[in-house]
Amino acid sequence: MKRAFVFVLGVVLASFCAASVLAPVAVAEEEIVTTGEEQAETVAVNLEVDKSLVFGQLSERGVSYTSSFKIRNPGAEDVKIELSFENTQYSDLEGRWKIGADWLAIVGGQVRQIIPANGEKDIRVRVTVPADVESGSQYATIKVAAGETEYKVDVRMDIAGDDLKYAGELKGTSISAFSFSDDIATQATVKNTGNGGFTAKQVVRYRKGLSEAGDWITLAEEESEVPNGTEVKFDTEKAEKVGFGIFKVEQKITYVGADGGLVEATRSQVVINCPWWILAVIGSVIVVIIILVIVLKRVKANKKEAVEEE
């Protein structure tokens, strides 16, 4: 009887010891599972992709042409990308829609590619111009997908012909001459009045003071496609702050004129950036001076009256 009791007691103690040893192992295995692949950090994608691809003037219909754009990967890991096309519709002055995405193809057919770490790759694109297409500019968009991040490359194809017309106009430019802030504000609008797309450019530069000897500093430099029947606005809202003071500002706009030739329009302006509190101080000083003048005049008048009474 005693042997049976000791045997049962030994089994119970052994089971208890085994449970106490194995339980932490099971918990540890469970923790490893929950902290595994599901919680892996997502690597941020930050590619540098050319924003536009222009094939230029295509003189022959039914012919294929090739151009390329560049993708740079400044990161420390390779990035997988996928390329695709989508139609981009712009209305020209006659109300027609220009669609050219179905003319495009990636040279070699590799829509999935890898951009190496700290490297770059030229993506070659082929366009085949239909034999019956009208003259003018056609537009499309190339999408570059890298994980959840997407980049877009604007494509322009100019189809030559007797009725192809490159023409534009500068609708207006402006430079704010006075500001209470520490930035320089400029604006310009370029309109496409033809049926061929072109590129417009704005360069804004400044130098401190009114001396002609100072070095010019570039504040903003921007290029933009101007599709058929559209207009593009330039400004310096995102430019860096220049501080307070007196500046000489030059705004240069390059675009295609009414005769199809390249036009460079330049505007210059003296700009004063003054903080509001300086004006408040100046205003207060002027008020004090006016009060002093009035008081002095009154004192002088009183003295004159006193002399006359004597």
C-alpha cells in the first residue's frame, strides 16, 4: 500500500515539475511568433524620378521613336518598381481630346525592374505614331509604382504637319514691391494659344541693396509643360525666405511666342521687406513729433499773447 502511495505521489510530483518547466518554453515560443515577420519594419521608398519625357517633333507617321527618362535610388537597398501607362487628356483649342498612351511601350518589355541601391537606371520608352494621326501634340502618363509609393512621368509627343502651330502668350507678370513678410512674391502666367505643346520656364533672382556690384542669388528656377489650350502659372510661394531689407529682384520668363519663336521676357523691381513693428515705431515717432510741434506752437502763441498784454 505504501509503495502504491509513493508511486502515485511520485507521478504527481513529476507531472508538476514537467509542467513548470515546459510552460515558460511554450510562452517563449508564442512570443517569438508574435514578434516575427508581421512586425518587420517597412523600408521607406524615396526615388528620384524625372518628371517629364518629351519625344520632340515627330515628322513621320507610322514610324517608331525611342527616348528615355531616369530613375535614381539614393537609398541603401534595392527597390522594385512596376511601370504602366495611362491616358492623359488635354483639350486643344478646337475641343479635340489628345490621347497617346496606347502608342507607348517599354523597350524590352520589362515592366517590372529593380533600381539598385545608390544607383540609377535609364528607362527606355518607344512610341509608334499611327499613320492617320492628326498634327499637334499628344499626351500620356507613365506610372512608376514602388510598393505603396507612386510617381508619374508626363509624356509629350509632337506630331508634325502643315497645321502644327506652336504659339503662346505671356498673360502677365508681377513682383510685389512692398511686403511685411521676409519673402519675395512673384507671379506669371503663360498660355498656350497653338495646338503644339511647349515648355515654359521661370527664373527669379535677387541681390541685396541697390548696388549694381552685388552678386545675384537664384531664388526660384522652374520649368513646366504647357499643353494645348492650357495655361501655367508660376510663383515663388515655395521659395526660401530672404529676410528683411531692400532687394533688387529680376524675373525672367522663357516661352514660345505668337510666331512660334522663343521669347525671353525680363522684369525688374526694387522690393522692400519691412517688419510691421518698424512701421509701428515710425508711426509712433511721427505722432510724437506732430504733438511736439503743436505744443511748441501753442507755447509760442501763449508767449506772444503775454507780451502783447504787457
